[in-house]
Amino acid sequence: MSEFRARSFDAFRVRPAPTVLRGRSLQGEERIRALRRLTLVVAVKPDCDGCHDFLYGYLRELEGVKVVVVSATSGDGAWLDAVQPVLVAPELMNELGIRTAPFYVLIDASKSLIVAEGTLFSPAQVASEIARHLAP
């Protein structure tokens, strides 16, 4: 029996990253988050199987990195009971070069650079792909 391991096939594009993340909460309140450390921005969308664990899980595999969940829409109330807060930020997604969800970018705040990116399938898959950027 073969073991399937999902992984991203997106080519990495070196580019600058913002120093702050701006958007709105699901309730419409403005949110601004300054980037001070390695930050994983995860773009989600409604009815996305690969997004579920990023919204409702505890992301143990990603404890070495700050995780920020973003979306282009509010999800029409679908995420109000999510464990992770969702930042509604279509402009930020555009600024980060995220064309569609599910997708992730890893930002090295010390360099203001995106250092990894790809399609997301699960926290374990993303953790595996960004492992070389995490401190031992």
C-alpha cells in the first residue's frame, strides 16, 4: 500500500512583505497586527477541506511560528465558532501575492521578506514545507 503525502507544487517567488497586517475581524472591527517574528499567513475560504484544521484545530505542528488566518470574505458566518480568529483582508491577500485560497505565505519579519509559500492541505504538510525556516 502506498502512502500519499500532499505537498505544495507552487514555485517560490522572492518578494518583499509588509511590516503590518491590516484587515477586519469577522464582526467588522479594524485589526492591525505588527509583524515582529516569523509569521505564517494562511489564506482560507468557505467550504475548504484543507482549511478546516487551520480554523478549528490547535495547530500543534506549527507552534514555532505565529499563525494568522486571513480570508477575502467573512465566510457568511461560517467561521464564527472557529478556534483561530479570521482576519478579513482581501487587500492584504493581494499585497502578499495570494491569488486564491487555500494558500500560505511565510514572512520573515526580520528581513521583511516572504521566505516560503504554497498551497495548503494540512498543518502537518505546511509544517513540513517550512521546517527549514523554524528554529531547532
